[in-house]
Amino acid sequence: MDKIYSINGPVVKVKNSRSFSMTEMVYVGKKRLISEVIGVNSDLTTIQVYEGTTGLMPGEPVVGTGAAMSALLGPGIITNIFDGIERPLRSLAELTGAFIGDGAEVSPLDTERKFNVTVTVKPGDRLSAGQVYATCPETPVITHKCMLQPLSKGGEVIWTAPDGEYTINDTVVKIRTDRGTEEELTLCQKWPIRTPRPSAERLPIDRPLITGQRVIDTIAPIAKGGTAAIPGGFGTGKTMTQHQLAKWCDADIIVYIGCGERGNEMTQVLEEFSELTDPRTGRPLTDRTVLIANTSNMPVSAREASIYTGITLAEYYRDMGYHIAIMADSTSRWAEALRELSGRLEEMPAEEGFPAYLPSRISEFYERAGYVKTLGGSEGSVSIIGAVSPQGSDFSEPVTQNTKRFVRCFWALDKSLAYARHYPAINWTSSYSEYTDDLAEYYRKNVAPDFMEVRQEISNILNKESSLMEIVKLMGADVLPDDQKLLIETAKAVRVGFLQQNAYHKDDTYVPLEKQYRMMKLIIRFYELGREALEKGVTVSRVISTGWTEKIIKVKYDIPNDKPEMFDEYIQSMESDFAELTGGVSVGA
């Protein structure tokens, strides 16, 4: 029997063993701690333990399973709360109390719960990889589709169970493979967490993930199947931005990964999501949410695994034809886990002590996002939104810089905006999206033909204001000519009236694309009328005295989301006021 040779925190070594292969799941010690093989050579096998190693001693047994570290996939995942290695926290609490005990054996999914199963195939049908053979209502809003394993060769259906109630381990279909062997299909399957699930085809990314947050949807949009990073220092609102996206984005299922975050933050997520009514379904948001809670006081190696567990669950539901949004909070804590394990393994450190393979691990994670045609013939997507926590808001540190290389959407949170209570605190000048051109056709067809031109004008106003503010800081606003003062006034309406959003207001917490477009049109019309007035000799102070800047700022509250036609009345009123302002004034007067 293989025995422990040395223990260094979560890293355990076995001497002179030929029993284990790379990435194999093993049980370590008398408590049978869940572990994974991460290094094999002729002398030593290196294993990382996903549970606490306190009390573990050399000489205790190490037992292999012959299988890779895998996630159990089946009905019962949605609404559940797992730790980093897919152990259900509610079941663990019943078994070991409030503090999770080491070596607690519990099935990831409830093996006794019965689901109302409808078998969708009949004897004589042929099943291939990824095809659906049974369905069941997992929650009132999500139908679970049981699919043939992606790597299965398939075969002919020879027996089906009648529709009825079954547990996840009950056989509902039998097939005969081309080799003549029989294969029993249950409601669940296993998949290695570090291996991406295959798809039939990767499709172009040309549809936005609509979030209802104006600074995101118009200034720096993300696509379905896209990747985004939210970097920001402490207190800038990374977690709250992700909460807002989880609540309002138009994904079918949310996978929220709390990776190394504080326990009270995860408690807040659990309480909020259970109390919040989902605007799409009218039911609790938890009916389409999976939570992976790996808090900062849990074993560091399980933090490293939590990211892979989350993305594997997301890919499983993607293969059913759903659109998934992953909120990873925070990838910096995951990178810190990599750094700690790398130090225990005595590997040569790279920049700031992070391992040299940090960039490849980050890219490996983000590359699993995408919009795909599934093996079953439907379309699904996985969008990844990862928070990054650079120390001291230093965006030049390795995790932020390497993340920036592999994501196409960068929402930089600004400390000064957050402290000024401007939320979301996304800095519009340092943030960007490379999806804008890919999504242009969608916006033109589904919102307005000139949506992209209007968006560009708003961006230009903000960029010009940014340049002018350097002069204002040095010499004051009084030295500027009237046209530049007008631009600064218009930019104020953009910043406060458009980019700043109130999560506690029923009409401002989520804003549909049509209202976003009409708000931008209103601001641009104000700027056009203001310039026309200046050309006719009206002073900028008289333009400002019309009070339209304040009216534009309040539009987000005054015009309900379901009454966009009110914008036409506002524009007519504005044009009337400016006609009165310029009436009888000749150019140069």
C-alpha cells in the first residue's frame, strides 16, 4: 500500500510509487481526504489535498481512484450551494455542523430526491454523443436535459423506462453500442473539471449580453459567449457590479463563483439571491442560479479548483442549449492560491512571486467561454465575467495585465468615482470593449439604425471633456470659450444623467436598450440646439439657464421604462424652449 512520505501544507508526497497517474483523484490519509495528483516522477508522486491537512501524519495510506478529478453532472445542481470541489454545503452542514469537517463524504447531488422524468426516445432510435434522451423540470424555470456523454460512441436504443419519478442513479434508457455491448443511461454523468467539454462548432459572437447597465451596454458592451474583466481596488464595487449583472443580464443561468472572498460577502449573495424576485420569471433568482462558495478561510487548494468546477457546470448547461453567465469573484484570489501552491512545490517564481505558468492558466480559463453549436444541434453560450483585485488599485500588476491579454472587454473601476458615489464606478476613458464592431449589426437591426453613430457621439463628448479638464484644472473653466463650456455642460449630463445609475430605483436599476438609445438622442439633441444657439449669438450662460441640463439628468427617473414615447414630448419641449431663446437674436448680436 502507498503511504505518505512528506507533508507541506496542502502538498503531500508519496515515495517510490508506480500506482498513480497525472490529474488522478486520490484519497489521502485515514480520513480519506479528497486530493489530486499534480506531479509524477521516478522517485516521488506529488499530490495536492483539497481539504485541511491538520493532524495528517507520514505513513498514512494513499488510495487511488483510477479516474480524473471530476464533477458529477445531473439534476439538482441549480439552486444548490457547493464548495470548490462540488460538495454541497447544506448537506455538509447537516453532517458536520457549521464548521466543515475534513474527510466528510457526501454525494455532490441528492441521490434520494426523485425527479419527474419524461423519456424523449423510444426503442429503435439511434443516439449519438450530446443528444438528449430524457428531460425533467429541475426548477420551475429550468428544464434539465439528460444528454449522452460527449465522448460516447452512441448506439441503438433497446429499452426505455416509462415516464415517471426517478432518482439520478436510476436507469432510464439502455442502448446497444456498435460493439454489441449494452450501456445503461441514468440521469447523471461525470466529467473531468480540467477538460473543456467539446462542442460541434464555435459560432461567431454577434449578440450582446444585455445587462441593463448603460455604461456597459452602450460604452463597453459584452457579447454572449464573451469574456470581461472587472479590475478595481478595495471598495470600488467589483462584487456589487457582479451582483447587478447576475440579477439583470439576459443569461438563462447564472454560475456565481465566490473564489477566496470574505465569508460575509458570500452570505450576502446567498441572502440577496434568495430574496430577490427574478424580473424574467417572477420567481426567486435562485431558481436559475448555481453558487460555488469557496471563502478565504477554506483550504487554499480547493480555491484553485473552484474556478474549474464552476466552468464545468456552466459548460454542461450550455450543452443543453442554455446561455450561461459566470461571475468569478475574484480571479486574483485564485492566482494567489496558484502562487501559494507553487511556493510549496519550490518552483522558480516569476513576477511578484506568481508561477511562470500564470498566463497559460488564466488563458485556459477564459478560453472556455464561447458561443457554440452543441453536439445535440442547439445553440448555447458561456460568458465569463471575472473580477480582478489588484493591490492598491495597481493595474500594472501581473494578474491584471495577463487577464487583459486574454479578455476582450475591460471594465476598469475607478476609486475616485466610487468615493464620489458614482456607480457603477466604471471609468469610461480607461475601459474598452473589442466586441463593439461585432455587435454593431445587432444594435442597428434591433434597437435603431443609427445606434452606433449615436453611441460614438456620446463617446466623443466624453473624450473631448477629458482633454478639456486638464486645462480646467490648470487655469479654471472661465478661460474656455463658450462652445467648450457647452461641451463640458453636455458631458456633465452624460456622466450624471446617463452613466451614473441608481440600483435602488425601480426604473433605473435596469434600463432597456430602447430607453438607453433615446436618452443618448436627447443629450445629443441638447448639444446640437446649444451649438445652434451659440452660433446665433446666445451666451452659454443663457443656454444653461434654460434648465435642460437638470431635466436631462432627471429623465432616468421621470420617464418610466415602459413609456419611451415620452422622449418625443421632451424633445419637442426642448426645441420650443430653444426657439424662444434664439428668437429675434441675429448672429453676432
